[in-house]
Amino acid sequence: MSDRFISIEGIGRSYPKSGGGYTSIFENLWLSMERGEFICVIGHSGCGKTTVLNILAGLDTPSGGAVIVDGQAIEGPSLDRAVIFQSHALLPWRTVLGNVAYAVSSKWRDWKAARVNAHAQRFIDLVGLGGAEHKRPAELSGGMKQRVGIARALSIEPKIMLMDEPFSALDALTRGTLQDEVRRICQETGQTVFMITHDVDEAIYLADKVVLMTNGPGAVLAEIVENPLPKERARSDFHRHPLYYATRNHILDFLVSRSRDFIEGARGAYNPREVPILRPGLPEPAIAAVQDASAKPNRSQHAAAH
Amino acid sequence: MKTASLTGRAAVVSLALLFCFLVAWHLATRETGTSQRMDPEYAKLMGVTATQGKSAMPGPIDVGAKLWEHLRRPFYDNGPNDKGVGIQLAFSIARVLTGYLLAILVAVPAGFLIGMSPLMSKSLDPFIQVLKPISPLAWMPLALYTIKDSSLSAIFVIFICSLWPTLINTAFGVASVRREWLNVAKTLEVGTFRRAFTIILPAAAPTILTGMRISIGIAWLVIVAAEMLVGGTGIGYFVWNEWNNLSITNVITAILVIGIVGMLLDLMLARLARLVTFPE
């Protein structure tokens, strides 16, 4: 890759086992991201996705390896990397504006209050919460709280946004609207995003690349699936794209069966530094069969006409 | 028919209970008429208790009259052993507040230190565990010997008894601030001092206030006993002095006043706690 904006270089994380030795959650993980890329990581619970994200955030340290962001190895948390927490993590004693302004004033410490508030207000409006800025988190619905979390992360204009299953606690309708918002904002601002999810559709809708992670312990990155869908996609019809089911089924197959025995299946051919990049290109056989079936009567009609 | 609100019905029950109590008290202590024929001279010596069967315990009317008398003239001063109940209370409250505020000034920062540093928490824990269960009055001789001033010793006793609940609650509140809020501060690169004041303090404030509320309750309990020992002034001294005067009426009046002041102190702290509580 030409522009290695973020480069995860051989990181691993292990915990001491009771009775000596270490349990490795994952090891020797290599991944690079380009500027403006949206990457989703999918894998089963316990494979260490959240640990990878925490290492990227600087909240956790790897047992080995390093992460380089924009040419600098990360050492601890930074305002360059904003985190959107699964549990929104708003400060309940502050208003919506107070929560966002807290982040803004942390980034630009010499700004006057008026400037901080104006800047925060801009991002509150961006996530569609204008008018609710003086409410406290307890007065907001789950979706609105997560919007505040997004506004707070965006307001510090980070180089990269890290999202840890940001929508998993929301109902399906709210999740859909928020996905649309995030997609719109990320496209407008060219934000680089690293997101963890359980939801295959969410990954296909939002991501440029979907990274598949095998089950832990000893989890590895199995494949990087390039999203074949066009950059301009709409929620209303992205699932009708001819390559949608191919992509979806590939990811689901991985999650259901291959994530368990990927390493054995690779038979030593797996190289963690060269994670295979895959681009689902062929339509799913099942779809083809349906097309054939619908095509046949046409042909016979033609035959009858002749 | 509309049912009255819960508060309204509770007030009716409370008043009914109070009324029953006052009636029972009155009946138990009233005069039963001349019980014995005796020589008038002897009867004069014996007083109403023996001659008319009146209980030595004052009835509610006696106490009410005495209370009214005190309330009408709370601040009179007829020398060291005869001061208005208002003056005595003022002395007690001043001692309690001085000792209490000093304790808060020490306990909150110390609790912060213990809560934020696992090392300090572990190393100070044995001292706290040993010092906490000591009755504050056990410090009194040591305080009198070292400070050599009875009034300051009382303040010291209040200080030492108010210290522990606030210290322990502050340490607990600070140590159990939610990980995610601390992570927010970390990812925003917030420094230690700013983190302490903008994240930990507001998050732990409800727990700290609970500790402060327990402290003021204990301080008010202890001041009465402490003043009985040090003497001179204060509501505790007043109770002991009136016991020596065998004025049970005054003792009961003082008990009532102690209860009401204690309730008011608690209410003040509860109001303060509500200010810093945040809904989740």
C-alpha cells in the first residue's frame, strides 16, 4: 500500500495463565490503513477485537509489536485518536453541550468559552441534536446519547475515529438512522475510521474493507474483504446490488465455520504479514439459479412465439 | 371520594400517633388526688409527689410550659450555671461545626489520595482500620492532657469522630469512579489535576456527601457526651447540669431540642447532597 497512514505492526496481547505460562489472545497482527479509509473488524466475541481497538486508542498496551499512526509510534492515548464507546460514556452531570465542550476545551486549551461552545454547537448540529444541547444525558434516548458520543469524537477533529460496536445497544431503526449519519459525516469529512462490529450488514453498508478475525485464543487476521459495492451506496438499495449477497455470504460463511479452523485449514500457508485481500466478484450461485429459473419461461415463451 | 395524597395521609397518622403518645404520657404522670392523710407540716416537706400522688416524672404540659419559657427567652445569661438554651445550643453548634469542617478539610483530600493511589490505600488501610472503631470519647483524656484546654479538646473529639465516615466514603467514591469516564479523560489527554476536578470530583460527589452526612450525624451525637465531660457550656453540659438540679423537665426539653437540631443538620446535608446528585 502506498499511503500507510496507520500501520499495525506485529502486535500481540497475552495474559498470564493461572498455573504458569501465558494465554495469547492474539499475536503477530499486521494491518495497514490508508487515510480516509473505513475499516470494519468482524469476529466472534473473545477474539480480542476490543483489545485491538484499545491498543489503537492507547488505553491498552500490546505485549509485543507497535502501532504507527501518521509516522509516529503511539505511546498512550492521544487527541489524534477519538474513541466512540459502546456504552456512550457521557458524563451524566454535564449537559449535551457540556459533554462536547469538555472534549473541545481539552483539545484547544487556550480557547475562550464562547469559541469552545460555538465549536461544540457546530458538531451538535452536525449530528442532528440542535435544540437538545441543554439536556442532560439522562433525558436523552439511547440513540441520542450515541449521537452525542459521535459529536464529541468528531469535535476534536481527530485523525482517526475508533468505534467499539457503537450501535449494538440500539434498536434496529435507530441503528439504521445512525449508520446513515455516520456514513454521511465520514464521507463529507473524509474521516479515517476503525470500527468493530458484530453486524455483517452494518459492515457491508459502512466499510471500504472488512477485516475478518478468527476465534481466540491465538486469534489472527484471516482475510481482508474489499467491499465490491460502489462508494456511493444508499441504504434503500445497497442490498440489491448483484455483489451484495456474494459478499455477505462470504463473511457469514467465515463467521459460521471457517473462523474456527482457519489456521488448520491454511496448513502453514498463512503469512500474518501478508493477509490475503479478497474481492468477492462472482454472483452467488443461488442467485444465478433463480435467474436461470426466471429466464427459462422467457425462453420457452420466445420458442412458443416463433 | 378522592383519596388524599400519601403525604397527607402520613401526616394524619403521625399526628394521631403523637396525640396518643401525649395522652398516655399525661395519664401516666397526672396527679391522683390526695393519697395519704398526713400532718400538714410533713406534707409541706414531702411536696406534691407524696401528698397528691403526682409522678416525679413531668407530664407533657409541664414540659410544654418549660419549652415555651425557654423559647421566649433563649439567650438570657444569669451567670455560668444559668444560661438560655439558645446560648447553650450556639456553643454546641459552634464546636460541632469547627471540628466538623476541620475534619472535612482533612478527610476529603486524604480520601482522594487514598482513592487514587492503590499504594496509599493499601499502606494506610491498617491505620484506618485500627483508628476507626475507637470511641471518640476515648481520645478525651489524651486530648485534655496534650491540648490542655477543655473547649479545644471537645472540638478535637468532634474532629476525630467526623473524620472516618467522610474519609472512607471519599476514598471509596474516588476509587469506584466508572472506568469509562476515566477512559474518556484519558483519550482526551486530560491532566491529573483537571481529571481530579472535572471527572473524579463530580462522579464521587454523591458518595462524598453521603459520608459527610454520616459524619455530621455522629458529630452531633458525640458533642452531647463530650460536653458532659468538659463542662462549662453547651447543650450537653446543660443536660448534665439540669440532671444535677434534678430538673427532669429541663432534661426532657433539652432532649427534644437536641433531636430537632440534629434533624435540621441532617436536612441541610441532604439538601446539599441533592445538589450534586446526577441522574444516570
